[in-house]
Amino acid sequence: MKNTFKLLGIIAIVAVIGFSFIACGGDDDGSSGPNPITFKSTDTAGNTYNLIITPTKENEIAAGNSYELTIKSGQTNKVSKGTITFVTGSGTLTMQPRNSGSQTFTITVTNSGQMTNISGTIAVENGEPATGPGQVTPGDNGGGGNNPGSGGGVNPFFGEWYEPNSFNLNIFCDAPNLTWNAFCRVEKNSNYVELKGTYNYNGNSATFTENNGATFGTATVSGEEMTVRTNNYGTFNLKRK
């Protein structure tokens, strides 16, 4: 049984031992290699934890991937580097620091792309080991989660959205960079147009801008549904994938 955690945009638990995040916007051509996966959280003392995982396959966390965890406490940074040795279907990653004789520790991530728990003794590159704080809050000091944006708090637009009836619009909203890409068509059986750009949101409302500076449209989110009112393609009622 595979020991992986595939990244599908929003993390989804799969039948194998692992996680997946949905990606949208075409297949990876392999030219630049897999993108790093980053999680950020804060403990009750205000210390921040920045985890960077380097996957061997695009959008997939697996045993054998390397990691770098930076712990910032005031003006002091401690860094732990090593390898992920095990991944569970519930989102717990077992981390093995590269320090000789060091113990493993665990990090838990959720199906909304957040890091929620760090437990165990953490061997670091510089200085004395750090102690995992247990429960942590996604985001930097000042909040925001791993899908922050212009509106603060958890970004309700983060993820992949689709139109269930006609499939005339499929859109993926990235969170950390507030970018989006979409495949849109005016009517069924016509050719898709690929569009990309940035967006800004305030609460459950957002404005989408194309890379050429034109306004694609506006959108509102209610739970697992998003209504997109475009300038050129009409109005779409989407569901979260």
C-alpha cells in the first residue's frame, strides 16, 4: 500500500495511506520539477513554524520527501532538516531529522491545507532541540492561515470549483499568491478558453483580474457554492470540487 499524500488543491483523503491535493490548469510538463509545499502556523506563545516539503512528484507528499522546518521565536530561528518517513491517511507526517541519533517527531496537516499540530522533540541544526508545542494555529502572527489573502482569516475562495451541469467553467483559486486559472467556454461543445490572473477578496466577495489587466468578473461564496459573474461569459453557479 502506498505511503503518499497527494495534493489536490484542497487536501482530500484517499483510499491508500496518503493525502491528495487537487490541481487545475493542465498537466505538469516536468520542465521545472515539483513545486515545494509550504505550511505555516503559530503557537500560543507567538512562535511561528514554517514547514517546506520538497516532493519528488508534483502535488504529492510521500515518505522519502525531504523537509525543512523553521521555528522563529523572537529574533531567534531554529531549523530542522530531514526526511518524512511515514504519512497516514489522517494527515500525520512522521519527520526524521538528519541529526545523528535524533528522535522522530510528528506534524499533522488537515484536508483544508493547514498545519494543526507539531508534537515531539525536534532536533535542529543549530542549538538545543526544540519541543513541539502540540496544537498550533494555521498562519503567521496576525492570523491568516495557510490560505491567507487580502481579507485576512481563512480564504473561502481557495480550491477548485466547477459547474456541475454544463461544465462551462472550471476555476482554481490559489491561496498564498492569490492567483487563479480557469477554463471557460460560452456554451456547451464550444472551445475552452484558458484564463489566468489574480484576485482580491474581502470576506465572501472577490474581484478577479486577468493577467492583461482586464476585469474577469466578481464572485461570492456561500459554503461550498460560488457564484461568478463574468464581464464576457455570463454568470456561473459553481460547486467546490
